[in-house]
Amino acid sequence: MIRLPNPQATRRYEPPASPRPGPPPPPQSAVPAAQGPTPPAPPPPRPTTPLPQPPATYEPEPERHQPPAEYRRPEEPPEPAPRTRGYREPDESPADYQRQRDRRADRTVLFANTVRVVTALIALAFVLHIVFTLFGANQNSGFVAFVYGVSKVFVFGFGDVFTPSDAKIGLIANYGLAAIVYLVVGRIIYRTLRRA
């Protein structure tokens, strides 16, 4: 047996109620109420014509090449002038000064060489005197006499340094010592002058 749903009661459509008429609005007058003095109207704008402008042209700016900055050494302060009285700059040029210096050096070298040669010749005279005495050279010969004379002049105080019983040994020792002293002194003077 099939049961059917109970039919529900349907409501009936009712139209909405119309609004109730109220009192009529008051009549509005055509003239507005006075609200004070009205400001004057602004003057009409004047017609302005724009001035003609030239067409804009673009001109590129020329490139400016700036040279690289160079390094400059700071200027040194000037040297103070010497306070010596009567000082004045040398009148000669560096070339003249160098020539004078070379001349002085040449003179010094020449003098040193002269001293060396003279001392060597004196020492040679002493040696020849010893040789002539040992071998009994002829004293009447001019050269032998000259050698004997030079040796006796330049021997100074070395002639009697040694006094042995044999005269020949004493002559060899004394004149040999004189020859050595002359060679050493000449060498020392030569080196000293060359260094200066």
C-alpha cells in the first residue's frame, strides 16, 4: 500500500498595500529668496594669438678632448745665497774648468813619473858603483868616474851606516841600503801623486 504525501496548504497571493495620501507640499515661489549682493561678472577673456616659434633644431655639442693630466714635480725652494762677503759667480764655464783640471792632472802625473825615474836612476848608480868596486873597474874612465861622483853625492848619510873590517862588505851594505831606500821612497811619492 503506497502512502501519498500530505498536501500542504498554499497561501494566496496578496498585492502590496498602496501608501496613504499625506498633506500636500507647500507651493514654491518662482523668485528665489534674497541671499545678499551678487558679485560682478568677470570680464570676458581677450583672445591671444600665440607668437610663431622657429622650429627646434638639435645641434650636438662638440666633443671636448681633455689631454691626460701630466705629473709635475713640485718646485724646489730656491737655495739661499751664500753670506760670504765679496762672493761672485765663477766667470769660467764648465768646459774651461775641466780643461784646467786636466792640465793639473797631467802636470801631477808628469811630476810623479819624473820622481820615479830620478830615484830609479840614483839607485842604479849605487848598484853600478858596487859592481865597479867589486870587479875593480878603471877609475880613469869617464863613465866610471861619473858613476862614482853621482853615488858619493846622493849617498848622504848612508855611506857609513855599516863599518865592518872589510871595506868592500861595508861598501856593498851601505850603498845597497841607499839604493833600496831610494826605490821605496820614489815608489811611495809616485803613488801618492797619482792618487791625488
